[in-house]
Amino acid sequence: MSKTSSKAVNVYLSLDQASINTYFNRHDPSPIYKRQLSHQFEQYIRASVQSAKRYDPILFKLNCNNDIDQQFAEPLLYAIRRHFADKKEDEIKAFNKYKKRNYGVVLVSLIIVVLVNLLLPLIISKEIADETGLTHLLDVFSWVIFFHPLDELLFNWNPHLKRILLMNKLTTAESIIIGNEKKVSATTPNEAFRVVAA
């Protein structure tokens, strides 16, 4: 899929006081920007971005009706970005562990196969091994012992990278405030969000 055919994936959030309280763990007494996200809110965000493709940008669309609601935008976005940055770190650690484990299994499998191939001629002569089918059995054993780790390394690494990319998109996602009143667009690049007219 090309970058030109990508389409934005929108996550809609309300900024009123009642909604803000449901976004966070109600037992966390920290300021909003440091609070833990509630499980339901995290699941809502994940479900909203589930259809995102590789080049699809993610936008947080924040609905607010007045300036009082608008003050929650920056702390909420900071909390969301911090939460998914932590999740991204966890995914990177899991991917590194996955690679280390599978490379280790491949190495151990290789050592076992080499040792068996080196020791077999010392124990049994080549003629007896060929007659009894032990050579063929050793070939099958070598294939079986290598199959799972090689399958993991060659074909099952992509889901890890997709999750890391998704977490990265959520930590860097742009946000737009929408509402009933006309707002002024933010002009500085350091702004945490853009404001557009409803």
C-alpha cells in the first residue's frame, strides 16, 4: 500500500468533566497528566485503531464545547502518549526477548545436530547406519529440531513489529480539537495539539 492511498484513522474523545473521569483509573490520585489510563479506555483506543494500516496516520479528535473543557486536552494527550510510550517499550523488550530466545534455540539445535553427526560414525559404522535407516532418521530429526525456531524467526516476527509501529503511532499521533465554537489554529510547532473550526 502506498503512502498516497493512506487514510487517517480517527479516535474521538470528549473533553467534558464526566468523560475525563472515565478515561483514568479512578483510584489513581495523581494529576491528570500522570494518571494511569483505565482498562476500558485503553481498549477503546486499541479498538479504534485496529483497522490502521502501515501508512495510515492516527488522529485524536477531541470534542469540547468551551474553554474549561479545552484545558483538559493537553494533560489528556500527555497521559495517552506516556501510556503508549510505556507500552511501546514493553513491546520492544518482548521482541528482543523473542529474538534472543529463538536465536538461542537455533544455536542449541545446531550444536545438537553437529554433535550427533560427529558422534554417530564413532559409534556405528556407515554401512550399518545406512542399512538400519539411522542416517535417514538423523535427517528427519535435524529437520524437526530446526523447524519450530526457524519458522518463528522467518514468519512470526511481523506481528511484533506491527504492534511496535502501532504504539509508536499512538505516541506521536496528532490531535485536533473540534467543538461548537470557532477556534484559532495553533501556529507554533511546540503546540501539543491543533485547533480547528468545528
